[in-house]
Amino acid sequence: MISIYNKNIEEIIFSLLKETDKEKIREIVEEIHPVDFLEFLENYEEEFYNIIEKLPDDYIVELINEAEIEDKLDIINKISEDRKNNVIPDISSDELVDMLEEADEEQKQDIFEYLDEEDKDEIKELLEYPSDTAGGIMATEFLTVKEDMTMDETIAYLRKMAPDYQTPYYVYVVDDDNILKGVVQLRQILTCNSDTKIKDEMITSVISVDVNTDQEEVAVLFEKYGFASMPVVDEKNNEILGIITFDDIMNVITEEHTEDMYHMAGLDTEEELTGDILTSVKSRSMWLTINLFTAMLASSVVGFFEGTISQIVALATFMPIVAGMGGNAATQTLTIMIRGIAMGELNYENEKDVLKKELCVAIMDGLIIGVLIGVITYIRVRNIAFGVIISCALLFNILVSAIGGFFVPITLKKFNIDPAVASSVFVTTMTDMAGFGCFLGLATIFMKYLT
């Protein structure tokens, strides 16, 4: 394959535009990975149609399978009607489902028009599964064999059928009712004696996922077992319905991580870098409004100690430090907890150990930061009591951040609320109120030592 860094983009594009011989065009594009070719097309939108029309049908299918959803639909819309008839039926089922979920009604009808009745029924059935489940991301193009087949028979079958299916990392063994009985690695098929039966080499304890399993749980299983693909079954009778491949899971992991990151920042997952301004304002203003009301709760604590602040104005200069350090510590704990929940690493058995660890970390961090800020404060205001008070307030607030960062996401999860969405709002409010309350409360109690 040619790397995009090794050959000039203009050379590739203009060689395609000038070439008329189909075989030479195929030779050119077969040397370029579809992902690299898609990057080329992004920079040459004005030549998009001319370039696409030059490409072989099977290469267009590869481009669509690799492209982002919006780009998939864009390619479909720009190829001629005759070519749609050759391209659309060859697009993998999971990619077709992704496209149809984002397409408008006119685009859906256009795509379905080029599918035969069997494919239409299959795709419509896949569309019924929620997009964030195993059923929503699985492909139905997979290879199955019977347990009484020999390796020679299996190899002959693979040669005939494999081009129309997902990459056969594994071959699944089924009975006449399509019930999953076992799995055989492709390597075993190629290296065993030709007369060896599939049943003699297959693994019967197959790790599979139910069609309704959440995609995050599927990702955890892929990470745990290191599979290249995994069968999706109906848990009622163990009938195999499809497979999920590693590249699908990579997309899921990226999607879930992006979603969690956006949620923690109070952003809509649909917001894009160069997206619509009003859409961004709408999604952000909701969370900013919620944060406004929670900030007012924290400000009410400050207002309660207005008299103390008016007498010791220097307190106001240290309040942002107390709140900021508590918020930063809370973010650290929340990140660990939300990841642990998402990856299935946090469970009932280890909750207490995790809590103990977070409390120990908070106490040690609180002592280190507390001593440091105490010394800095003493140097600034030349008052030991002031330094001790802010040190104690920071220690207390970092401890609160650990407690809040631990319990809030766990509680939200138990109420089926995504911890990544709402945790930061609650925990930030807790740390602000606790930090201000402790700092100003101690200052009020020991005021005579501060003046």
C-alpha cells in the first residue's frame, strides 16, 4: 500500500482523471488504502464526482465501508443510478444499518430500492435493534460450517464463499437450526490433516454475546479476551444471528470515550468542531444554566459568611484556591470512577477497597497540598493561624471531593443515569459548598487570631 506521505496527492488524482483504461485505474487504486483515498477526497471536493465515477465498483464499496456516516451517504448520492445497483447490495449489513439510521426518508427509500427482498427484510430486522446494542453493530455476513465436514471440504467451501463475507478470523459451527455449537480458528483449518473433522477441532465453550447486550459490555469482553470477532446470539436458544468484528469495537470504544468526555464537559455528543452555531449554543446553554443554579448554592454559603469576609478581606483572595483545588481533586476521582464503571472494573466486591484507596490518596494529597499552601500563606500574610486554617480547609475539601467523586457516580449508575453526564455537576457543587463552608467557618471561629 502507498502511504499518503509517500506520494503526492495531485499525482494520484490527476493520474486517475486522465486515465481511461479500467485495468490501469484498478492498478492505481489497489495500491492505495481506502482510508488514505478518503483523505484525498476531503481535499478535492470539486473533483469528487469525476474521481468516484472512475473507480471500480468494488473499490467504491470499500470506500463506503471505511468512510464516516455522512461521507457514506455523500458517496451514495454522487454515484450514478447504474452503479448504485452494483454498489449498494455489496455494502456490509452493519454499514448499511449505520447509514440508514442517519439517512432521511428519501435517502432510505433510495437505498432500499437497490436491495432484493431478502436483504431488505434482513436490514429492516437489524434496524429494530437499538444502535448501542450488540444487535445494532453486528454484521450478518459470517461463515458457518457443520461439525461433520472435513477440513478439505471446509477449505473448498471457504474459497467459494469467503469473498462475500466478513473477514473469516473464525469459522462458526452450527447445526441444521443455526444453533451455535462451536468455533474453529482459520489457522486450525489450514494446518490440520485434510480428513480431520470439524467436530474434532472445534471449541465448544464459545464466548458469545446476546443480541441485546450493551455495546460497552461487548467492548469490555473484546478487551478481556482479545478476540478478533465475536458471535452474537439469541440467548433464548443460542441461535447465531451475526458477528461483531474488532474494527467495529474500535469504533465503539472511540465513540464511548468521546461521549464520556463530552458529557463530563456538559456537551452534546452530536456537536462538531465546525458544526452549526445555534446547535452548539442550545446544547451548551442547558448545562451552563444548571451550573448557574448550582453555583448559586455555593454562593449562598459565601453569603452566609459575608460579615467575616468584610472584616478579613484577605479571605476572598484565598477562596478560589480552596474551591479550585477541591474541583481538580474531584475531577481526578471522577475520571477514575467513571472509567471503572464503563469498563466493568468496578463491582460490589471491590467497592470498599476502591473507597479506601481514594480516601487514603485524598488524605495524603490533602496533607501535601495543605502544608504547601500553609507555608505560602504564611509567607504572604505573616499569620500562622491563617496558614493553618486554609491548610485544614484544603485537606477537608480534597477529602470531600474523594467521597463525592466515589459515591455520586455509583449512585447515579444505580438509578440508570449515565455517571458521565451528571456527576461533575453534583460533585463540583459539593466541593464548592464544603470548601467555602469549612474555610470561612474556621475563619469565623478563629477570627480573633486572624486580625
